[in-house]
Amino acid sequence: MASEQIIAVVSDALRGLVQAALPEGATAVLGAPPEAEAAEGVWLHLFRISQPPVMRTTPVIAASGKRLNRETQLHLDYLVCGRAVDRLQAHALLGMALTELGNRPMLEDRSVRPLLSQPARHDALLPGSLSLQWKALDLSLLDQAAVWQASGAAQQAGMFWRADVNWRAGQ
């Protein structure tokens, strides 16, 4: 089973989705936002990985007593922020990214692969099916400040998004 590629595939799909919405010359970058002004673009910082509580408490056991991992569900939480020398341009880039995430709240296997810079990672998940749902996260101001502090960047305009991920192994 190649489920270890799930986080990389989802992050790459997010990067590809946002990149497609940006103007020429702007880039979607996986990683914490830089402290100094960098190239114009949108930074996508994965700051938390978790599983829904039901997935942690209800294992699937085979007749042999072996634990089966036929399905993987994850919550991947991202900080999304725009960067540019001109603050209005940074806000515009952030708006483009958020609009694209809002316009495509769900992705299935067939729509994920074209977004990827490394499609071989997706191929490693086969046979299986992957589905993603993007949701805006509503974090408290204290939690937002903690994420920004942990990222090492000064707080600025940004938004927090969650990818609800479901991968089911094929036969």
C-alpha cells in the first residue's frame, strides 16, 4: 500500500490548483511564508495534520486479527497567504487563491492528477481512490497568532484552509 504519498499528493494538488489561478510571474509555493518580501506569489504552509476521531478509535480488523488500513482519512490544515512588494498585489493574489479554492471545493481522482507537478506520486496511490474537500477554517485569534509565530513570519493577511482527505485502497 502506498498511502504514504497522500500528504505529498494533496499538497501538490493544492499548489497546482492555486498556481492555475495566479497571473503569469506569480508562483504558488509550498512552505512557510518568508519573512522578507520574496518573489510574488502565494505561500501554502501545512501546519497541522490530524485524523478524524472516529478513524483513531475504530480499527478495522481482519479475521486473522491483523489491522487493516483499507481507508485513510486525514485533515490537512494550511495557512494560505499572498506575498508581493505591493501590499495591494499581495491581497489580490490571496483573493485569487481563495476564489479558486471556493470555486472547486471538491476534487476527485480524475481532477487531481492534472494539477500535479509530480504525477508519479499519485500513480503510487493506485489502485485506489482519492477525494479532497476544501474548507475554510475558523481559528480563534489566539490560534491564528500561534500558527503565525510557529511559521516564523510576521502576521499578515492570510486565511486558513483544511483539506478533508479520503483515500480508499483498491482491490
